[in-house]
Amino acid sequence: MATTKTFGSLITKAFNKEVDWDSDTIKVALVTSAYTPNQDTHDYWDDVVSNEATGTGYTAGGATLGSKTVTYTSGTNVTAFDAADVSWTTSTITARYAVIYDDTPGTNATKPLIGYVDFGSDQSSSAGTFSIVWNASGIFTTTAD
């Protein structure tokens, strides 16, 4: 079960209309251990792309998130952002992180980062399936104060 941390600029990017969870192409890309996430300074895909994983069965840029939803629960004041789990079948990949970003804008310097998952150590598949199973409560949540 993957728990996502968000990048610090996400809320600003959303309010500036740079990220639209419902209608933009949101992707998740696998990244090697050479990458060190920085929630405070990393804001666009160009901060990450040079450390993207490569391997059989994996396409550069990652996978598009399908079945995206946003739901608000009034009793808890929690908004959940979710999508279908992701997998790369018949793949040979090694990755330490999964980075979620908005792929709709034009260049790597204008594709906003949303969040990332730290697998805790390198995870690999060898001619098998590399899967990300999102947390049951959503890819990430926010709570209204």
C-alpha cells in the first residue's frame, strides 16, 4: 500500500490553475535511488526527469493515472484524491520512488509535481509485474481546518 507525500508547491499550483486533477493527464513515473526528493524546492518535472528509471516494459514518462476521483467527506473534512492502481506487466525495472506529476503542460519545466512515494528501498521486477497499490484512503488526502 503506497502512501504519498505531496510537494510543498502543490496547493499553490492547484490554485494557480496549473494542476487540474479531473481533466489533466496525471502520470506516475518510476525514479531511481539517485533521486533525493525535496518537498520544498522541487516543483516541476525537470527536477526529477534525469533520475527516471529505465527498463524493459517501462515507457519514459511513466503511466497515466486512470479512474481519477476527488471526494470530500464532510464528517471528517477530508478530501481524497484517488485513481486506479498502476502496474507495468512483463517488466524488468528497479525503482526507489514513484513521482506523480501533471503531464498536460508543454515542457518538463512546466509540468507541476504533485507528490511522491518512497518505497523505502529499491524495488524491482524481473520479467514480471511492477505494481503500485495506492492507500485505501486515496493517493493523498487533505484535511480542512
